[in-house]
Amino acid sequence: MRGVVWSSAPISISNNIVLFSHPIADDRLVREVLDRKHAIEFSVHGLSHWQRVERNGLFLATREGGDPEVISLFALFHDSQRINDYTDPDHGARGGILASEFHASGRLPIADEQLQVLIFACTHHTDSILHDDTTVQCCWDGDRLDLTRIGVTPDPGMLNTESARRVAETMDYSEIENSISPVTRDQE
């Protein structure tokens, strides 16, 4: 495919900033979101979690559909405003508000419809289980498939997509871990 760079993992760059697989979450945006993140040392909801959520969500999108830009941005914003790793029921809504602020200032170049899906997905990712929008499904399932980081096995009944349920039922993440996600970047 023309204008596509294939990337199987996030790319490390200077100052410990990591680019996500999708170019919508570029270095500048990641840095700005990290600058607005609450300082939780060693958070299980931090940058490495965001990267795995993106990887999982983009993997699901290749099989189920969904908007890769919104999925990547969900991964970046959904837990970015947590004030702790425990009880923080409004963190998703704060992440959606931050995304809205970035959009209003021109730093988040997505359509208004995409922004609305992003805000909804962030706001409700911990208080809702199932949804009929494929993009929201990929966002939420991408997040839930990373519960293994805290020793929790994802419950297939709490997942929206067939692809995510299959991973949870088998606990075989190898297809996700070995997947090569298309990243649309213009090359010379």
C-alpha cells in the first residue's frame, strides 16, 4: 500500500517520549498530554498501558473495523487524567475534557464527529460494558485486554468484539503481540 509504514511496536525517541503506532498521536501530542498528566509514580495506568491499549485497539480495528485515529487517541487520553491508580470514577471524563481542549485549540486535528466518539469512549470506559459503535468497542476492548497487567484475566462476557473474546478465552496474545499495524505516514 502506498504511503504506509508498517510498525509492530511503539517507537522510542529522545527524552523517553514514545510515539504511538498511529501518526495522529505524534511526539508533540504525546509530550503535551504527558505534561498535563498527574504525577503518579509507577502507575499501572501510565504510558506503557496507553501503548498496549493502542496496540490492542488497532489490532481489533483491523479485524472488526473502527476508526484508527479515534482508537489511538482514546489510548492516549483515556487514563491521562487519573489522580490515582485506585478509585477515580471521573478520570475518563477528565480525559475527554482534555481531548476537547486540545481539539478546541487546534492541537487535535480530527472531525467533530470523531471528537464526540472519543469523548464518549473516554468518559464511559469504566462505567459501561457493551456498545454498538465499532470504534467504541475497539477502544474499550483494547483497554480491557490489558487487564492482565494487574493480574486480572479479561472476562469474555465483558468484551464487545469477537476478536477480543477469542483472545480472552484462549489467553493467547501472540497474534496481537506479533501483529504489524499499518501506520499511514507519507514517505518520500
